[in-house]
Amino acid sequence: MAQTEFSMKNLPDENGYFGEYGGSYIPPQLQLIMNEITEAYTKLKDDPAFIEELSYLRKHYIGRPSPVYYAKSLTELVGGAKIYLKREDLNHTGAHKINHCVAEALLAKKMGKKKIIAETGAGQHGVALATAAALVGLECDIYMGEVDIKKEHPNVSRMKVLGARVIPVSRGTKTLKDAVDAAFEAYLADPDTQLYAIGSAVGPHPFPMMIRDFQSVVGYEAREQFQALEGALPDALVACVGGGSNAIGLFTAFLNDEDIAIYGVEPAGKSFKEGEHAATLTLGKPGVLHGFSSYLLQNDAGEPLPVYSIASGLDYPGVGPQHSYLKDLNRVTYVTANDVEAVEAFYQLSRIEGIIPAMESAHAVAYAVKLAKEMGPGKTILINLSGRGDKDIDYILENYPLAE
Ligand SMILES: *Cc1c(COP(=O)(O)O)cnc(C)c1O
């Protein structure tokens, strides 16, 4: 295979840049903290004891490797390329987020921290982090807007059962953005005993790099598994893109294989009108948000625009900086699926394969089904099925009831 500039070893540069994207746009006090994390991570990632402990937990706690499954019935129904699923929905806690949360908790522990903190919107990151904190033996504070706490009761209960403190945020709109601000303030007030654990491949350096590295196990496993099943690599990869962690986790192992077409699927929501989608790479422009540079949905003053998706995990006005770089290089093609297409795919996969996908993952399935028809028989597609849909079933049944 041709070695290209996509080689993961070259990205990002020492200041955290993927081309012009990434970096760290933060106050000096926070920069010192990020430097400390970068230093600790750089040492630990090559430390045999850390590698062994993480491998052990991946296998015996998370349940890795997750299977690669040939969706035969879906393939036959669609009548095109063969569709395969990387089953991240089968991980402990039901999604890919546990991959980076366990690693971040382990990192915090090795750095001598007592507590791991984060914000959460719908609660998925909060639950995965609370789980990892319980496992590793750390305290865990999760900042969550009061509006979200009311909406996401089951996840709030899960976090409490797992021993995390859920700290209500009552300022501003009482949602995710205010929770981010509150968590950052708490972190700045005491960076010595706590580690802030970001929930996707976003934020200032070194987080986009670290989260990418922790998630890349998905793609490296899938590469071997797919080769064993098909005797070749897939012709195309498809993953949904919120902040971009599950997508970069799958893509990384294949970026140097230039014959493989790679697609990131963003949520087109209700329409492409402002506030009705979260298609950041498709409709955004470069800018700075939450301490890093990337494509953003923003107004002329550079403030983030309101975003929407039926899948709360995709509902973010920014995107991981490496995706912005891969877009500009034309190495990855960023496309969209809307709410209705995602709901259709949600029911389709449930009914024909007995797999209820997360609404986030359903966006990837929706696009892959279209792509399979275009590519035709004889070709293969590998989808990252980032999570399971138990969290979505009540909402979908109520709002998109199926005709019997
Ligand atoms: C959070 C979440 C996503 C979106 O996050 P990325 O960082 O873009 O992967 C996708 N799928 C599931 C199941 C999630 O919980």
C-alpha cells in the first residue's frame, strides 16, 4: 500500500495541528494543564504496563474485539454491495464511547488524579465515563444542564447508581453548552486533583489525537476481521459523524489504502435551514470553538449556531479537526442523512436483522443502503455501528409509529 501524508504517525504535528485545523486556542493557565496531559500521554502510550492494562480491559471488560457481521438479509433486500457491520453496539454499555472513557480514566489514574469530570448532554458520555470511573476507582463529577436532567432521566439514574455525582447547571439555556462552561470552570479551579475527560475527538490538543488513538482499535480490529471473512479489504467505509470519534476510530486503520472510499455521514435533521440540522462539514466554515480550529456552524460574528438532530449524539455545531483536514484533502467524503431516512434505517435494520441501532448509527446505515445500490453487487461496504438503540426506542415509537 502506498504510504501517504495520511499516515497516522504524522498527524497531528507537535502543536496539535492537522493541516490548519486543531491546535489549542485556550487561556495560558489551561495551556499548562494541556501540556501536562500531552506529556503524560506521550509517555504512557508507549509504556508496556499501560498498554497491557488497556488491552486486558478491552478484552475482559469492554468485550473486545466486537464482531464484524455480514448483514446478509439487508444486503439481499437492498440488492447491491455486501453490507457489513462493525458491532460497537455489543460493547459493555452499548456504544463505542466506552473505548475512550476507559482509556481516559486509566490515564487519569496513572497521572495520580483522584477525580474525572465531564459535561454531558443526553447523558451518553456521562454514563460511559461514570462506568469507567467506577471500574478504575476514581470519583466522577458530571455537569449537566437542568433541562437535560429532566429530559434524560434514565441516564441520570444510571450515573447515580454508578456512583457519579450529577451536578445540575442552572445558568443560561441550562443545556449542553452551559454544562461545558461549568465543567471547564470547575476544572480550572482545581486541575491538580481532577482530569477533564472530553467526550469526542474534539477540544484543544492533545484530546483530538488521544481520543482518535483510543478509538482506532475499532478500525485495526475490523481490518483483520474483514480480511479473514472476505479475503480482501472493504471497498467502502461508512460512519456517522457527531464530534467524529467513532468515525475516526474506524477510518484511521484505512486512511493509507487509497482505493478504499470513505464516507462520514452528518445529520441533515429536518432541513438545511439554520437550526434544523447539524451538518457541520457539509454547510459550515472554518473557525474556532471550544479551544480548537475546525469547520463550524457559526454566524458572521463567529458564534456557534443552534443545531438539531433526531440523534442527540450528533447534535454539535463543531467537528473533530482531523475530519476538517480529511475533507479538504478529499480523502473522506462527507455526506448527510436526514431524520426521516435515519428513522427508516432504524426500523429496517431492527426488522430485517434483529439489530436495533442507535439513532446516530442509523444515519450511517441510511447512507450505506443508498451507497450499496449505487456500488452494486460484487462490492463491499463496512459500517461502524456505533451503538445500540435501546435509548431511542420510546421516542421513535411515539413520534414515528409504524403502520402494522
Ligand atoms: C455519542 C455517539 C455518537 C457521536 O459521537 P462521535 O464522537 O461522532 O462518534 C455516535 N453514535 C453513538 C451511539 C453515540 O453514543
